[in-house]
Amino acid sequence: MISFEAERNPPWFFQYIENYSHLLLDLRFKTEDIPVEMLNFSFDLEIQGFEGLIFYIYKPSFNRIDFDILDHRNEMIHTIKDLYINVKDYSSSDSLDFIIIPFGRFKEDHKFIPVIRSGNVVSNFQTFTWTPSLLFKNIKSVIKISNKYEEIIPREYFDRYYYQFDSSFKGNKTEFLFSLINLLVHLEEIPDVEPLVTKIKMVISKTNELLFELIERSIPLEMINLLKEIERLKFNLDNLSKEEIFNWLDDLLTSYSEKI
């Protein structure tokens, strides 16, 4: 397998997620013998010892971006179906960046067990972690912080393999998911990408439902007030344009960023 040169060739979504701890699965499919334009595959994501929400995003073709959020508080294994790549946009020498951003808590004894199912098509992948460094982010300094993707090596686990993260890799705080949703609006600025308004509205609606369930736990008053504001946004999604959604989210971030 060709090794992933993350520092020289970062994933296309990197500018949006560099401040979030995330996983990068560098997928490769043997596509030269595929007689169809579309390759369908699915993903089993098994994460033992993790409780929270999982956001994933990938680019199946040059003009399309796909993403969704998963509730990983009550389930251990998620099977993500209906994934695909446009074969004409990807050759066997190309890799597909499948990015996973966890929001929640990892226990010390955790296991990340991804399994690709691509039928008769040969597939493989490498797994990398990214841990953000916010040191000197807003300070002029001669100290250069050289963040980079770290490859994690699979360990044998019965008839499968699993990955385990070191102590530097931690799940993002759940409330950070809101700021990530805000960043999705900027994806439409990528040239020749299909409109994402409907998809963004769907993820916002689903996120609202998941975050509101967390009210039953110990959440600060400001967070509860923020969730009420997000609920108002949810009920108005169908009547808002992309610009209006963005402005609403931006106002909420500005108002609550220093309170929470």
C-alpha cells in the first residue's frame, strides 16, 4: 500500500477540522477492473469503550460531499450503508479520505474496529489520528508547532484487528458539534460542488434531537438556553435560505462562545 503523506498532502476537509480530534481512514479500492461507474460499499464502525456522537464525512466524487451524524451512546456497532465512490473520479492509485470526528468520551480500555465491505472488490486502508494543538494559536511566536497525522497500527483481536488510541487522542466535547455544523455551510464554497442545503438542514435537525436528549444530564444553564435557541432554528429550517441559516448559527456562536 502507498503510504499516506499527510504533511505534504492533507485531506481536502483539513482546513475545517484541524481544531478537532479526528480519525482519517485512507481507503483504497482496486477499481481498474470494475465494469460499472459506481462502486457501492458499506462500513462497520465498532467502537467499544466510547460513548457519544460520531460525525463522518467523505467525498465520493469530485462534485459531491456526503456526511451524517451517528448516535453512539446506546449502540456499539454502526453499519453505514449506501456509501459509494464514482469510479471515473477515482483510480486504484487514488485514495478516499473517510473522516470520523468523535464527540464524547473514550475509556482507557477502548477498541476501534472498522470493517469495509465492498463485495468482490479488493479494498484496504490505513488509519491515522489527528490531535489538535491550540498552543500559541493567537499569539505571535517564533515557536513552530508541527502537528501531523499519526498512523496507528492495528492489533490482532480474535479473527479481526482493532486500533487503540494513546492518551493524547481524546473525543471532542459534545457542544463542539454545533460549531462543526456551522462550518459545513462553507463547504458550498468549494467550486463545482452540488448544493448541500438540504443535507445540512437534515444534519442540523438530527443534531438538535441528539443534543436535547443530553439535557437530562448535568448541563449548565447557558447550554440549556443555547439548545432552546437551536430548537427555534430547527423549527424554522424549511423557511430559511443557506445565508439565513449561516447568519443565525454565526450569531449564536458569537453570543454563546464566551458563556459556555
